[in-house]
Amino acid sequence: MTSAPAARILASLSAGLVAGTTNLIAAGAIFGGTLTHGLQMIASGLFGEAAFKGGPGSAALGAGLHYFISIVAAGLYCAVALRWRWWRDHWLVGGTLFGVVAYLVMNLIIVPLSSAPNPNFAPAIIAKELVAHTVMFGIPIAAIVTAWLRRTKV
């Protein structure tokens, strides 16, 4: 049996890695392009246009940043689910809400404060990204975190 602290770490890591991967798949489906370009787009948050000239190195940095953000997001969901049982009992609704909040925070706060290109707020893109952030990011995080927490009876 896994200890409660270990379960929290494993829940955050596994949920973040899965949601980070499904989120990359969704981004590829929405925006097209190569995986390298998508990861360089993430790295451009730190390095601006120079990230697109950085080749595989900036793509690797973008992957690291993307998964770091996903794992931290999963850790935040885990902390909320531990504090308020509702988020475990209603993980599907909680994951959907978490996905919407993740979209809003990334597109209205994080990206505008970074060196990345400004988000595209065309209605069709907003709709696609909201679906992606809920179905491919928030819900997987909520499901995996809840499964880990229930398994360890935290």
C-alpha cells in the first residue's frame, strides 16, 4: 500500500504526465504543425521569437516546461481535492471546471505576461481550446488524482 504523501506525489506526477500528453495531442489537432513547432511555441514564453530558431534544444525546453506546468496543475487539483471532498466526489464536474480555469489562467494571465505570441481569441479557437482543456486536460487530471486518492483512502 502506498503512503498518503507518496500517493499525492504519484497522483500529481501521473496525472500531470497523462494530461500533458493528451493536451499536446489536442493542440496538434487544433493548430496542426509539427510537434517541434508546438514545443518551441511553449519555449517562446521564455525566449520569444528566438525559440523558433533554437531547433531541438528549444523544443526540449518547451516539453520540459509543458510537463512541469501540467504536473504543477495536477498537484494543485490534488491539494484542492484533499481539502474539499466535493472535488473527489464530483471529479467529472470538478475536472471540467478545472479545465476551464486552466484555459482562462493560461490565456488571460500566463501567456500575455510571457514572451509568447498572444493567444488567438477567435470564437472557433476559444471553443476548441475550451473543449481540449476540459476533456483532454482537466478531466484526466481529476480522474487520475481521484483514483489515487481513493486507492489510498486519503
